[in-house]
Amino acid sequence: MSGLSLYFTLLRNNRFYLWVILFSIFPLLIVGTFPGYFYREYEIGYFLVFHNVTEIFSVIVSFSIFGLGYYSYSQSQNPHTLFLGIGFLAVGLIDFMHALGYAGMPDFVTPNSGNKSSQFWIFSRGITAFVLFVAIFIKPNKQYKLIKERTLIFFAFLLVGIVFLLVIFYNDWIPKTYEQGKGLTTFKKNAEYVIIAFLFLSLILYSRANFYTSKRQLQYYLSAFMVCIFSEMVFAVYTSVFDVYNVLGHIYKIGAFYLIYKAVFIAAINDPYEKLIHTNQLLCKEIEENKIYSEMIQKSLREKENLVSEIFHRTKNSIQLVRSILMIQASDFPEDKNIQSIVEDTSIKIQTMSLVHDHLYANKDLSEIKVSAYLESLVELVKQAYPSAGKDISIDIQVGEGSLLLDTAVPLGLIFTELLSNSIKYAFSTLVSGKIVIRFSLDDTICHFEYLDNGVGLPKDFDLGKQKKLGLSLAKIIAEKQMGGTLSIDGTQGFQMKLDFPNNLYKRRV
């Protein structure tokens, strides 16, 4: 009773454990206090039915614990439940042999007896206590080299095989546990006390552990140890394998195994699913919050796009206003051809920049424009500014799919309009018809622009580096300084210019 008093001292503040102890001790008190009314020995036939039912139930629970620990390991990676599960595989197999070897059952390989079944029993209970004791030192969230499925399965079957051989074929190698007409041997009683001591020590260690997934799991484990201790106490005092103490011991055993099953179920199945459900709830909440934030971001983005689009529109209007002011001021000098020429060239350049903003304003993408549409617009702009005066000039635009950022499109447009203006004004002065070819292609991050006409070409002594006029010199400066490209010009047979420039020199603005 000293063990029970220590139980109460250890767990006096927890009603759950007190109820477990009260329900466990009450039948023993009743039988011990009134043996004349409650103690009895049952007929072998009735007892075997009860014994087989309880043992088969225990075997099923043991195999269920094995299934939970073993088959959930691939997902849970919990070595604690894996060790318990495979340990109870061995316990279940030995309990099954205990049931087959019980007195009154058909002979299990060798003649059955009370000693034979008791030896299986003491091995099974000893392995149970050992597995529960060792499991406390195996942390669920830590990996161990020896805690592997195949390794533990091998040792479990090896242990079961050794027990089978000892009890069935080498029975003389192990002490007797039961003698017919005399009851339990001293070895059997001492073995039960050792098992109780292991269970009691495990109870204390488990109560101090801090790796449990929940309070319920700890309650199931500690309650299982308590009930197991009562079960072993009963099997240390019975005198007949068919008496009421044997019945109570098997009932305690069923209760203890069920509690262990619940503890393993919580660790292997219930808690992971509860964590998964909790995680899903948090994810759902986060998704809803993200939807709200996404709508806010989309609204902000639309406002930003509208603002940028409006800026482009106003920039275009401002540029056109500057052009209009220039045209008005130039109208004051209708006879001065130099002023008129400068204003015309400047007007084209202004409209070139304005066209970029016009395309951006009309485009869904506020950072880049299509090269083909932009060049076609510039061709129409220059043709309207410089009518060909009856000359037949064909313009062949060979541009594939490709886009340019604002910072690249504007300088390319200025170079292009300068070249096209020069061709229309000067290249075909002595020709009836002319041809202009414009090519653009994109190779990875390098853009290739080529301009050709079959006009008069450049003078033989032409030197781009010595040009004082702004035209081609401006094109070279823009190409090399602003676009980071390389420009080459050939004017021997008509006019040809090649420009290669990177397409990743600038970053998207929007």
C-alpha cells in the first residue's frame, strides 16, 4: 500500500488520476474484504471463454498500437510511437501464445499447463514494462540511428522467437512460475514485483517528461501505468489460474492496453490531424486576409496606372503645346528659310517624343510599346511633314514582334526620324523613285536596327566625326551615349546605317 500512498501524494491535485485509482482499487477492496461472497474459482469452460475473449482483445489492441506507430511513421517521423508500436507487436504475439498455451486449451506444440501459460505471461509483461520504460528516453522530435522500421521489426521477431523456443522447447532453462496445487512460485511473485517497480519508475519519469503533444496524451499514459500496476499486483497474489483475481487482472490489462492505444493514437493520428486542421484554419484566415490585401493592392495599382496614364497624356499635351508655340513664333518669320527649317526639324523631334507617350497612353502596358506600331506611326509623321513632291518612294518596314521600353524607344525614334527626314529631303533629289528599307530584330538582349535607302548616298569625303550639323552627329551621340550601342554608316552605294544596342540597359518604370 506504500506505492498507492505515493500515488496519492504525487497526483493528489488531479481528479482524473484519483478516479482512475479509485476505480482500480475498488474491486480489490471488495474481494479482499468480503472473500466469502466474492472470491471464487470458475469452471474451466466458462473461464476459457472469458480468457480467450480478453486475450484476443489484448492482442488486437497490441496489433492496433503497432499499426498506428508503424504505418504513421512515414508521415509523422515520430520514433517514440514507432518504438512503442513495434514493441507491442512483440507483446501481442507473445500474448497470443499465452492464450494458446493456457491450461484447458488444445496443446500448443507441447502439453499446455498453468506453468507454460504463466511463463508466456511473465515474458509478455516483462517486455511490456521494458518497452514502456525505454520509450520515455526516445523523444518524438528527435531522430535516432537505431530507431528504424526494419531494425526494430527484426529485433521484435527475434525476441518473440527466443521466447517461443525457451517456453516450448527449453522449458527447463527458465524457472517455473506456477505449480499445480501450490500456486505461484517465488520467482513468479518476485518477477511481478520487479515489473511493478519498472512500471512505477516509468510512471514517475513519464509524469516529468515534457514532450507530450497534449495533456490528454499524458493522462492516458499515466493512467495506463496505474492500471498496469494494479494488474501486476493481482497476478502476484492469485492461487489458481481460474479464480476471480485472474479475472480482475485480465480486466485491468484490457483497460491498460486500451489507454496505451489511446495515447499512441493521439500522438500518431489525432494530434497531427488536429494540427493540420488548425493549420488549415490559419491558412484559410490568411487567404481571406490576402484576398483583402490583394484587392487593396489591385485598387492601388489601378489608381497608379490611371495616374501614370494621365501623366503620359498630359505630357503629350504639354509637348504638343511647346510645338504649337514654336510654330506660332516661326510664323513671324515666313521669309527666313533657316528658321523655318529648324522649326520643322524640331517639330518632328517633338512629335516623335509625343508619339511615344501617345502609344503608352493607349497601351495597357505603361512601360513599353510595340516597335512595329511605333515605327509605322513615325513613317506617317515624317511623310506628312515632307511630302515627296510627286516622287515615288516606297518604304518597306521589316519588323517582327518586339517591344521597347520608354527610355529606349524615344532615342531610337529620334534617330529614325532624322534618317527618314534626310532620305526624303535629300536622297532622291535626282531620282524619280526611291526605296527605303527598315529592319528591326531582337536577339536575346541585343536589338538590331538597320536603315537603308537606294538614294545618292553620302559625299566621298564625308567624315561623321567632323560634321558640324546636328543631324547624323546627333544620331551618333544618342546611339552611343544614351543607348549604349554601336553605330556604323556606309554611304558609298545609297545610304546604310546599322545600330546594335542592348535592350536591358534600362528597367521597367511600371
